[in-house]
Amino acid sequence: MGKTFLYRALLAKLRSQDKLAVAIATSGVAASIMPGGRTSHSRFKIPLTVEEGGCCSFTKQSGTAKLLQQAARIIWDEASMTKRQNVEALDNSLQDIMGQSDLPFGGKTVVLDYLLRIGGGTEEVNEDGNVRILDEICVPYSGDAEKDLHRLIGIIFPDLNANMVDKDYITTRAILSTRNDWVDMINIKMIDMFQGGETVYHNFDSAVDDPHNYYPSEFLNSLTSNELPPYVLKLKLR
């Protein structure tokens, strides 16, 4: 959460000086906890498929171009989660609208946190050329997945039960995962940590127009779509 605090403080400082600061993130969750945040694809009009040497899809006369021309800072959170071509597309577009083809990002200051040191080759590497992630942004892995997950939850959500009714506490922190079933597993563990009585709901587990039972309930219950609640939904009220 140190990086998020730093970004929010930087945005507040710039905007208090009547300067325009653009806050974007790669994922929607990260964008939602930044004041005025938008996803990179939404703000920069980055095409879903970007070729080498490509650009964003906004024009020089568009509102997006005028916004970026006036911006004092551009803060891109979770830049490591996006494709290299997306960052290069923004670089090319900013050089174009600023008329500065000889400067990175057209001379605009783009904050990528400590990733800039990695990209610039100034971050220390080991004998294999690999960068060691900083201790202050890591939760050490001990080999005990259950214990490590509880430690991660405790670091991201300290004093969970004491703060669970605080909307700012809940909406300014999140644990991201690459798979929906892992997200469900983490949600279940966190719900188990909440105080209060538990209510369990089960979804409708049969397919319409399936006389030959091609979609048995066991298969339907195993699906983890990000658009639907899980088969077993646990809720707690305090």
C-alpha cells in the first residue's frame, strides 16, 4: 500500500497547485482506488491489439489529446501488467501530439515507480541478470501456502474486523490474482475471518434445454466465470 499512498499524495499535491495530473492503471480495480483514475485502455484509447510501432487511437484534435497536452504528470500504476506495445503506443502518440519525436513520451513526465530503474538498466541485478524484488514490496514465501496467504491478508487488510465497516478501508486495498478460482478461495478465507453469523446461498445448477444432460450439475458448479457469483456464496452481516 506504500505505492498507492505515494501516488495519492502526489496527485493531491499536483492538483492543489492547479496542475493537471492524469491517473491511470492497467486493471480496473487499481484504477478505482486512484482519485480520478481510469484504465489505460480507456484513457489513452489503446487498441486491444497493438502492432509494433503502433499508436493510440485518439487524434491530435481530440479531447484526449488536449488533456494529455495540458497534463503536468501522468501516473501509470501496475505498468508491469500491461504489454510492452501498449506503453510504446503511448510513447509514440505523446511524441506526435507534443511535436517532440526526440524525447521519451514527448517530454511528458510519466511516473512508472521503480519500474523506470529496471527499464533504464540502473537497478541492481544478480549474476544471472535477474532483478531482485525489493523486500518492502514483497511478502516472503515460506513454502506453507496456507500460512503465507494468511500473512498476506493480514498485511493488506490489517485489523480486518475492527475496520470492516469503514468504506475507505475496504475500497482502498485489494488482493489481485490471475485466476478466478484463486479469487474465490481468497474471498472464502476472508469471509471466514469476519465476525458475525454466516448465510450460505447456492446457485441454480441445471442447464435449460439440456435433455441429454450434457451439462451435469458437477460441471456447472465447477465454473468460475467473472460475470457470475460462485456456486456457493457465503455472506456475513455484522
